[in-house]
Amino acid sequence: MLDNYFFNTCDIGNTCPEPDGSTGGAPGSPLAETPSFTLGNAPRTYGRVRQPGTRIVNMALFKEFPMASIREGMRIEFRAEAFNVFNHPQFGSPDTNFGGGSFGQISDLAQSIRELQLGLKFYW
């Protein structure tokens, strides 16, 4: 089921009926193969090629420690930042190379795994 979830196999030149009665990949259709170094007629974005959505949550916490006893306005700020806090996998786009063996499969991540970053600022 997941093999065809992100890519409709009728859109890659298989003989599937189009709404106008023609077959997918026929000359003049949006997915017809064009000769090399020529412009095709496919739209910039094609709604039938889907990819997983993204859910990223970034978070930053900081605490300021006043040091006014040493000098007025002096303070230290500690900051902790987390990117992709809940570590949800963000899958990349499916492979669109028609001749390849991994056509239509997702084999990489679009975003990195959880990252933590600590910082210390000194204001004087």
C-alpha cells in the first residue's frame, strides 16, 4: 500500500485513462517525455505527486543571571536550544528518476534528527 501512496503509477506513462480519455504519458499530456534540452509542458508543481508533510517543533529556553554586585548592567545569559524537539522523522521526497530501481521510494530524511545547542553570553 505504501509503495503507491506518494506516487500515482498512472502518471508515469502507464496506460491509465486520463479524464479526457487519453492514456497517461501520451504525446501532448503533461507527463509526456520531451527530447533532451527542450522545454516540456509539465506544470511547475504537479498535484498528484505527493510527499509526506512536515511537523517540526523548535524550542529555546534561557535564563539571565544578574551580576549587578560587580558592575551595573553586567549579567550572564544561559541559553538552551533544541531543534526538532520531539524527534519526529521528516521524510524526504520520493525518487523521481524513472529509470532507476528506487523509483517512487523515499530513501532519505528532509530534516536532521534532534539537535541540542547550549550557549552562554556575557554582557558587561
